[in-house]
Amino acid sequence: MANGEPRISEQRWSLKGQTALVTGGTRGIGHAIVEELAGFGARVHTCSRNQTELNDRLKEWKAKGFQVSGSVCDLLSRTQREELMKTVSSEFDAKLNILVNNAATTKMKRAENSTSEDYSFLMSTNLESSFHLSQLAYPLLKASANGNIVFISSVAGATALPGLSIYSATKGAINQLTKNLACEWAKDSIRVNTVAPWAVRTTVLKPGDNILLTA
Ligand SMILES: NC(=O)c1ccc[n+]([C@@H]2O[C@H](COP(=O)([O-])OP(=O)(O)OC[C@H]3O[C@@H](n4cnc5c(N)ncnc54)[C@H](OP(=O)(O)O)[C@@H]3O)[C@@H](O)[C@H]2O)c1
């Protein structure tokens, strides 16, 4: 740790020697996940769309003694997802222990006002990219002989919240995808789980979205 004092949990277990890819690690929940994994000794790669913000985070993590690398990737792009996984594969010798499908976005809109562009944007960013990254990571996770996928879903994937129909559908689908992949890939020693947070004060919430934080 930065102050040289090991945390109590570090005395019990460690992630030293483990490798992780966390999407969307520059802010919010993804940022906390990167710090937690790196704090336990894992080598972590992360991505986001903003090079300047990514560089700033990488500098901060280096100063804290964390082993974190990063590359710019717009997860909307299939080609950029493939590039991301090539980078991860070469950095971690074609093995990966942990994939955290964290990056996602939302637009609060009533269903009748939502456009086909809103639908495609949310489905591609939140669901398709997580599925495709899991497919791309599969050989690396299998090669590690101890693979883990963690999806970041949402309470909105299990219960109806106002203005979140499409977002909620992406998260409901992720909940089911988790079960299917867990069954399909257990034989390859890959565990698949979902974490479903309630509202967390991060940059995903825009002004006016605070209904979720006060509900
Ligand atoms: N905050 C909540 O209340 C809440 C509640 C339940 C579930 N969740 C879930 O938790 C996860 C993290 O949310 P958050 O609140 O931490 O979000 P956030 O503060 O908006 O951070 C999102 C991160 O993902 C990156 N990102 C977004 N779109 C991307 C794209 N197309 N390609 C690459 N990177 C992208 C962002 O960087 P760039 O924008 O620079 O690319 C940023 O690093 C999401 O899956 C969200 O659905 C959040």
C-alpha cells in the first residue's frame, strides 16, 4: 500500500500473479475495482475512450505502486474490442484470470420517447460489447486454468425503475447471460458471476437522474 502498511485482508490472501482486464476503469465503479484488484497485487489492464483521463489515472496508479496499464478503446466498436483483447493477450502472455465487464452507459428516457438510436447505442455498449469481450477473452481465461468473468449488472435488471426500460433490458439480459456462460464454461474452469449494484454516486448519473439516489 502507499503508506507501506499492509491491509489486514492482504495478510489473508493476495492476487499476486493474477491478471485482470477491467473495462471503464477511469471513473466510478470501474475505478474502484481497478484499485481493489491492483491493491491485492493483481496486474490490471483497463480501457476507456478518453486518452487524457486514462493517462492521468495511469500516472496516479503508478505513484501508488499499482501495476496498471491502459489503452483507449471505444467498446461500441467491434474492431476496437478485438484490438483491446490483442493488447491484453500480448501483455499477459495469452492468459487472463479476471475479466470485469464494467463499462456501460445509460440514458434516462421514457420508453415512448426512446429512439432506435437510443436502443442500438445502449444494447451495443452494455450488452453486445460485454458478450463479445467474453467471447474474445474465453481462450485466455481457459489458458489461465483459473478464469473469472464478473459482469456489472444493476438492480434495474431485476426491478422496474422509471425511465430505464432499455438500460434495464440490457442488465436483465446480462443476468441471464451470466447463468448461461457459467454453465457452458464451468468445464473450462471459468467462473461467471454478476454484481448488481443499487444507485452509486458516479459520473453515469446526469443532473436530474438523482431520483435514483433518493428513491
Ligand atoms: N452508478 C450507478 O448508480 C450504477 C448502479 C447500478 C449499476 N451500475 C453499473 O456499474 C457500471 C459502472 O458504472 P459507473 O456508474 O461507474 O459509470 P461511470 O461513472 O459513467 O464510468 C463509466 C466508465 O466506463 C467508461 N466507458 C463508458 N462507455 C464506454 C465505451 N463505449 N467504451 C469504453 N469505455 C467506456 C467511461 O470512460 P469514458 O466515458 O471516458 O469512455 C468510464 O471509465 C456500469 O455497468 C453501470 O451500468 C451503476
